[in-house]
Amino acid sequence: MRKRTAAAFSGIPFRQMMFALFPVALILATVACTKKSQVQVSPADLALDLKTPFRFVVYGDTRFHDSNDTEAANPAVRRALVQAIAEANPAFICFTGDIVYNGYDADDWKVWDTETGIWREKKIPVYPALGNHDLHGSEQLALGNYFHRFPALKGSRYYSVRLANILLLVLDSSLEEAAGQQGEWLTEKLDHVPSGVDFVLIMDHHPPYTSSSDAKKFGGGHSARTTEQSLARMIEEREPAVHYRIVFFSGHVHNYERHEHGGITYFVSGGGGAHAYPIERAPDDPFQSKDINYHYLLVQVDHQRLTVTMNRLDLNRGKAEWSTPDSVSIGSKVEQAATAGR
């Protein structure tokens, strides 16, 4: 076969042969580059030096964008939440995604830069999950804007953070969470949680459980997707055998929800400024409300306990009015075992 190939080219001038082969080489190079661009870099393993007690904030779906365009979000609510979070002085902020309206738009990210400047002045770390709006448009441009704001991630679309007795696992819900490279990484992390970790917090953008739906009965909403439902089954199957409690945070739905399934508490926190809407609550939902709920979650961390409190914002003629319509305390498995033994 080799001799026949050599003979076939032996009568062709070198320049003509190179012109003939160039398109093939170009196609192969393009395919190789495309495959390379889809591969996640080695996920970052971050850490923040903390000691209990401390507290942090969870929220998302802010859609930072031109304040003159009120179709995308409520700018006054968004700014009031940013200020309130700064005044709470959290150890860090977990962002459930949809940070900006359009990830490719440099101007949207400049609004983020301006409106959240107080967080950087206070040196409050932010740990974000990618939302679908953060990936709008050219994914290359969108990710470039995103990683420019979060250089500590080193290009990681999913990653971990050790925070005293907490391990935070941040997932990218634009990829399969329970399968593929991300699923393998997550399995490895859940199989090797250090003994000093009492709580594993998993955060992504799309919720495994929600009482909203794509029917948008009250003007907005999203149904849970099969990929996140598979993720929920995976972690709920593990929950009875592990030494740590799992708590799940997500966004995407522009309201607040709390669900309990398989020993895991699931929070939906998407009330950061994108236009909120009521949702049709299931009769057995632990939190019941017919309202819209702009909010952030304040999480108090003690040695063996998490307390998650929903801080709800109403703007009445420009004046911020705050309430705490939901709060839940979650004990570690060590605390549960001690209580059961009494």
C-alpha cells in the first residue's frame, strides 16, 4: 500500500501536491482546535481560610445590564440588593448564575463592574456558577468576559472551594452534571470528602426541583430538566451512606423556593433583580407564597449547623423594606446522631 501511494505522487510536482493537501490539513486542524476548545481545563480547587462561625450570601439572576433598559431586570432592586449584601459583610458570595443579561456584551459586564464595586472595596470573594445568560452570544467572548472577572477560577467552568467545615462544589449546568467529564469529577469529589467537612454545598444554575413550569402560568417560570433530575437521583442515592450533609443551591427561576427530597434540602434563589414572577406552589412545598420574592439568602455557619434565612426586599416608593419570611436550620450528621442518641 505504501509503494502504491508513493508511486501515485511521484509524478506530481511538489508545489501542486502541497496545494492539494492543504485543504485536508486545514480541516483536520480545525476539528482538532474545536475539540480542544470544548475540553474543560483542570478544575480549580480553591480554598478560603475561615473559622466557624461565619456567614455568607447566596443569590443570583441579577442580569446586570443597561439601567435604562428595564425589560431585562429591575435596576433599582438589583442595586438595593447589592448594597444590602455589602452591608451584611459576608465572608463570601455564592452566585447561582445569570450574572449579566448577555454574556458576550462587554457593556453588561461594565455595569457589573460599576454596580458591584463596593464588594471589591470590601474584598468580598465571589464564587459564581455559569448561567444560560452568561453564555449568550459567542461563547468564546462570553467566557472571556466571565473569566476576566474571576481570574482565580483559571478557566474552570466547574470547580471546588474548601471553606472551613464546608466543601462547595460549583457545577456548570450547560454541561451534563452527572455524566461525562463533569460527572466523573463530581463523583470523585463526593467519594473523597475530607473528614473535617460537615456540609457539602452543591451549586449550579438550573434547579433539580421547582414548582414553576415552562407553562408560565403567572408570566414566567421554568420546568426542571432531565439532566438536573438525574443529578438529584445521583446525590440522593449517595446521601444515606456519607458522613456529610448535602445542601443544594440553584437559580434560574426568578423567585425563592425550598424543597426537601431524599435527605437533601434544595434552595432556589433567583430573585436578584431579573423580573420576578409568582409561581404555582405545590401543596407540599415547605415554603408557600403567592408573591414575587426579590431576595438574597444569608447563611449562618456554626460548628455543626447551617441556618439559611431568606431576606426579602420590597421597594415602596424607592424605600427598601425588608422581611425574613423563611428560615431553616440544618444540622450536620454528627449533630443528628448525637441528638438521636439522647
